[in-house]
Amino acid sequence: MNFLSFDEMLTPRLITLLYWLLLLGAIAMGLNMMFGGYGGFSFSGFLSGLATMLAGALGARVWCELLIVLFKMNEALQEIRKK
């Protein structure tokens, strides 16, 4: 019933799903850079793809953690207000 009265947030659960989608996207882009393209496989393409996967995974994690922090702050403020 908390869901219908907006006492419980749905978005933090969606952020977890968003994180996994962003992570899969970063891996797909990295693999495409490694093995796709016009010239096929090259060492520079491999390094670029690896860097894309690492930076994408790190960026997705940091961005999602910042969003979660905002919701944790909201929960803490709600608890303070109740006291």
C-alpha cells in the first residue's frame, strides 16, 4: 500500500536495472570497437574497446551511485521529519 501513497520510492529499484543496462551497453560498445569496424581486428581497436568498456562501466557505476545517494538523502530527511 505504500507504493500507491508514494511513501515508498520505486526509482531506486529502477536505478539498479538502469545500471545493468548501461553496463551491458558499455560491454557491447567495447566489443564492437574491438572486433567490429571497417578494418576488422587491430591492436589499437582492441585497446580502444577495452578502454571503452572500463570507462563505461566505471562511469555507469558512479552515475548510478550518485543517483542512489540522492534517494538515500531523501530517506534520511523523511526519517528526521518523522521524529
